[in-house]
Amino acid sequence: MTLEDAKQEIIKRYKYLYENSFLMLSTFVKNDKDNRLTINVTDEFNSLLEEFLLTDKKMENTTLYKWTEDKKKDKEYLEKIKKIAILLDEHNKGKSYFKTSLDIWKILDVAGNYIENQSGDLNNKERKLKVLDEYYRIARYKNDGRILTSGRNLNLHDCNSLLIPRKKVPIRDKKDVGIKENPFILAISNAPRYEDNNSIFTEKEKQKVYLEYNDELPCDLEIPCSYLEENLSDSETIERPSNTFPCGENFTIKEEEIFVNPSSRHNRYYEVCPNCGFIVNIPSEIIPEKVKEKIEKRCLEDDNLLRKMILYSELLSLDYNSSTNQKRLIKKNK
């Protein structure tokens, strides 16, 4: 198995777990006698999960995948999931921290604890934990420009305080070594890591997965400060201040800085260049539909927003064209 094949298999499995972790884990949620919520995953499920994450089979050929697809057709099970969702919402109501969740983090933690408890074939156990770290590194990506290097356990690079690794005594029988060494495990565990993020995946590769499940613009999406409108009628042309001109520099697009020109359908979204103050058209096709909805909602809440952005553009341009010793009207964020 090539490294690229193994990487694509990890991404496919990660996405499947992301989409189905609630369905998988719901069956293990119980209320104890004191009406406390518990999640007691069975060893049988743990074994299926380990196979799913670490086998050299195709994902579709794993037992956990087949079990999950069958559950999606089970009306009785789906009704149970609805009740579990209500139970979880009630359990988490009013909590800011330490909420119980049945998400990708929970299912990776379940897998990590199970693998960590392996007491036989310790060399392969370490290789399996290295593979699991790559799933965690995809989960840790936040689309904010920071580069995180931690796998399952946070390291000093990603936190401000010293975290002491948890020392556990393995409790699985030595004969229970789980998934044995295979081409998939070896391809991932032996692969070189990128120096900047300690991963087999680039930040772009992780970002691509993240953006499939989060309605955000890429944190590194840039555009040149220039005229980008095409075939506009007078009624669709934004009223730019006469003292503003494009500087040609690239700048990073930020969702919260984008505003709407209500009179235009085709060239509707704009942002003020943070360098020179010119109002730049943001092409509609690079903005995801859900992000557009958020922008439209925010702009509708302020009837004066367009006028304010035009004034801001004029002031920023005046500052941009001022000499070194002249008074600045706008304080730029550092």
C-alpha cells in the first residue's frame, strides 16, 4: 500500500466517523440508577472500531461499516437515537463545559483508550497509536491560521502548561493484540512527517476536510485589491469614494468584514481592502452558500452598514495616502 493510498483511506474513514459517530455510540448510552448518564462501550464494539481505523481492508469491507449501514435502515434503532438525542440535550442543558458528546472526539477517545490497553506486541501497539495520532491531527484543525502538532496527547507546542502524560496499566490480555501489523499501519507509522505540523497531512489537506463540515471561508483565502466587477449596469455599481483606487496588493478575506450591496444581484459582496481602503468585489462563487446566508442576515440587521463601509473606505484611503507625519483617523489592528 502506498502512502497516498493510506492517506486517502484515513480521510475517508475519518469523514465516515465524523458523520456517523452519534449513530454508532448511541446504543451504549444508558441512565444509571441515580439517573446519571453513562456511556459503556463493549469490547466487541471496540474491536470493530480498531479494525475500522487500522485495517488494510477497504473501509466498505469492515464489519463496523456494514453494521452502521444496516442500522441506518433499522427504524426501531433510528427511533431510539431520537430519544438519546433528547436525553443528551437534557443532560447538557445549562452546561458550559464538560458536556457529554457522541462526536468524532468521543469515538477517537474510545479507540485510543482501547488500543492503549493492549499489553501484547508493544511495538505494533506504538505503531497503531502513531496512526491514530493522524486521525486526531485532522480533528484538531481549526481554520484559524494556527498550526497544531499534537496527536492524541497535547504537547508543549500546542498548550501553555506542562501536561503530564497519563500512565495506564494495560488491562487487555497479552494474547489480545487486536489488529496485527499490516501494510496500512506500516505505511502511516513509517512515513516522514512534515516539519511544520508533525503530520503526514499538509495543513491544506486538513483544511479541506474541515471545511466540508464547517460553514467557513478558508482562513488563508486571499484576493487582489482590484476592480473585479463585470458587465454592471449603473444601478448595480457600488458608490465608491472618488479618492479610492486599487493598490493591487493581496489581502485575506474575512467573513465578518464582507458586506452586501443590496442593489446588486450579480456583484453583491464586497470588502474594504485593509491596506488602501478600496472597496473590492468578492466573487460570489468563492463564498459557500451557508456563509452567504450568514453574511446576508448580519447585513440586514444594519440598515446603515453600506453607507458606513463607504465612509470607512474613504477615511482609510485618506490615511493610506497621508504622509508619515500627518494625523491618522483610523487605528489599524496590529
